[in-house]
Amino acid sequence: MISDEQFERLRQDGWVLFPGAVSSDLVTTAIDAIKADCAHNYDPTRQREYDNISFCPDLRDKSAISELLTHSTGKTILERVLGW
């Protein structure tokens, strides 16, 4: 599931690509949630927060975002590599 090269990159760089680990349905749902949040909640006075913390802080606890990990092989990969 994870190659030695991917493991080493994750360990050294803190990130690695896992093509196909997340279904396109989950990605589409997350993108739609981000677009809707930006369209309805963007506040220019919060730009510093967006730049430093999260561009969509109101989505932090939303399932559309967390499901990118919890409903994909991403969680299994991280459990294996990091003991999550």
C-alpha cells in the first residue's frame, strides 16, 4: 500500500501523494463545500485568519472535509505509517 519511497518522503517532508486514495465523490463533495463556504461566509476583515489558519475556518469540523480522510484509504495508510 505504501512504498519505501513514499514512507521516506512522508517521514522527511511531512506529506506524500497517494494517487487514488480518495474517491472523486469525496473530493467533489469537499470542493463543493469549500466553494459554498467561500461564496456565503467570506469576510475580507478575516483575511489574516484565512492566511494563517484556514481559508475556510467554518469548515474545520464539517464532515465533507473530514471524510476525505476517514472515508478513504488515507486513514488506513496513516494508521499503518504513523500508528494513528
